[in-house]
Amino acid sequence: MIGEASFYGLYVPWLLVLAGVALVALWGVRRLLAVTGLYRWVWHPALFDMALYLLLLYGLSRAASFLQ
């Protein structure tokens, strides 16, 4: 996705907006995994979190480009 978003006159790249949304989604998914007990099956939590974040960011960017 190419372009910028305007927030009260401040132009930010769409990737930054999507990165913020992916971060919020990551917190939600981590919370859900912790509540259900699936997070204890993760071997390396930091690596898992980074991979999950990248997958969420990729999915959001693909969804945003699909909506154009």
C-alpha cells in the first residue's frame, strides 16, 4: 500500500498505521493465548511474539491492499 494517512494535518505512512494496529492485535492475541493456556506450549516466547507480529502485519497489509 502506497500513500499516507492524515491525522489532523499530520501525514504518516500507512505502514506505520498498520504497524500500530498489528501491535494492538498482538496484545489481544497474546492475552487470548495466555488465558486459554496455549501460551505455555510456546518454546521461545520472544521469538514466537516477533513471528506472530510479523504475520499480523503481513496479513493487515495484504488486507489493506486488497481493499484498494
